[in-house]
Amino acid sequence: MQHSLELEKPKPHRVLRRKYMHITLNGEGVDIAEGSTVAGLLEHLQLQHERVAVEVNLDIIPKTAYDSHGLADGDRIEIVHFVGGG
């Protein structure tokens, strides 16, 4: 008695590639995910919104716009972090 086994062919895996863009952050080149916002960048850097000032391409971004201000490939970003003390 012969048994035949039919093996299922493996399905091709769908690889999702995250796209990145290149920005300059405080003078250094950095790759970040496309679609990033100022708020997302601050979160990634673990910086509190209340204690920083952010400039994108020489424009100061109001804190109220951090969530909506999208970043683009080639942006030049400066972040100043305020430190208290005395």
C-alpha cells in the first residue's frame, strides 16, 4: 500500500519595508521614518514637549503644532532642551 503525501508549497512572505527619510538633527545626519511629525521625533528622542524648543528649516514650530507638523526629507531640525537648576 502506497501513501502519498502532498506537501503544501510555502506561501511567499510579504515583506513590509519601512521607508525612511534623511534629516539633519542638531547638525548630524539622521534617518527617520517617513511621515514622522515633530511630536513623533520628540517621543522617539524621549524629550518632553514642555522642555524643548524646535526649529525646522529656520522656522520655530509652536508647541501647539508639534502633533501636526510633518517632517520631510532634507529638513534641518534644531532642538534646544531646557534644563532647570540653580
